[in-house]
Amino acid sequence: MSEPIDLLATFIPNDGEFFRVKLALEIAIDEVVNEPGCLRYELTEASEDKLVLTERWASQEDLDKHSKGTALQDLNESLSALLAEPVKVEKL
């Protein structure tokens, strides 16, 4: 059995776009928490200049499926014009 995968995803909104970025993340969270293998997917830090999403996946296979899923594709599309820089994803 594989080890759980822990990630931090950091989002830096454009000036004035904090609430739109937060709303897009909240919509995605509602969908992603029901994906197979999702153990944690929650907003753990939010300020006007940064939002941090903490993720935990049961396996690399589950994370790979999430990475190709519609919820993440929809989120990326929603955020495409709202972020000051690309999302930074760190494996813990």
C-alpha cells in the first residue's frame, strides 16, 4: 500500500481578485472532497495576497486521477485570469 501524498497549493490573486479566487476554490473544494482517495482538501490560509489549499491524497494514483479530473480543469479555467502568478504546488 502506498503512502498518503500531502500537498500545499498556493494561489496569489491579482489585485482586487481575492474574493473571486476564494469563491472559485470553495466551489472546487465542494466537488473534490468527494473524489476517490481525497483525504483532505481545504483552504487553510487566506489573506488578501495569498490563499493556501492543503491537500492529502490516499495514493499517487488518486492524485493522478484528480489531476486529470474535471473539477481541477474547471478550477484552472476559472482562475486563469485571476492569478498574479502560476499556482505553486509543493509536496510535503
